[in-house]
Amino acid sequence: MANIVEKLSESVKSLGIGASYGDPVTVGGAQIIPVAVTWFGFGGGSEDAGSEDTGTDDAASTKDGADASTGDGSTDHAKGGSGGGGGGASIPVGAYVDTPDGAVFRPNIVALLWVLIPLTWVSGKSLALVIKALKK
């Protein structure tokens, strides 16, 4: 498990600012640098293979104490384990465009609406609740 964590941490270190700013691209004589909001997370778990499970599983035990799955009274539980997972997202928010006046940020309208529509709805609902509370 430690090996996996080390490999993931090395991968994350190499991403750096390159995950948010793309490589410059020249389109129609103008240089464009794409910009994105990125986030990611990883998690993992492990259980000591030598640990004993002293609890009983009521659903798997019969009335006389025998294990329902084997019928011989043994409680052979699997020992050990590990797990891990991760995920992330990258949302393009715009691009820096090289103009004669210098670099200008041009937002991605779709991403802007994706953020502003829910934000506007929540702000409106909150304002309505505040006004309703003040009228009482």
C-alpha cells in the first residue's frame, strides 16, 4: 500500500501548475493559453493482516453457534485487505489571448453560466428567506 501512495504523490507533484494552464497554442496568429480549474483527491485504506476478528455476525450464525455458511461452528473470516481510490475534475474556465494591448483573459461562457446559474438561484432563495424573516 505504501508503494501506491508514493506513486500517487509523485504523480501529483508532477502535475503542478500545468494542470491549470495548458500549453500555448497559436490560432490565427494569436497565442492562446487555456486556463482550467482543476482539483483531485486520493484516498486509501488497509487492515493489518494479523488482526483477529472477535465479533460475531448475528446474520451468519445459527441458534447453536455454528456458522450458517459452513455448518461446522468455525468462524473463518477473511483477514487483511487494502483499498484505494481517487478522482478529479478539470473545468475549462477560459483562455489568455495575446492581443496588441497585451494578454487578455477571455472567459468560457458555458463554464461561467454553469457556475452563475446555481449561484444566482441560491442567492435569490437566501435573499427571499432573509426578507421573509425580517417581515415577521
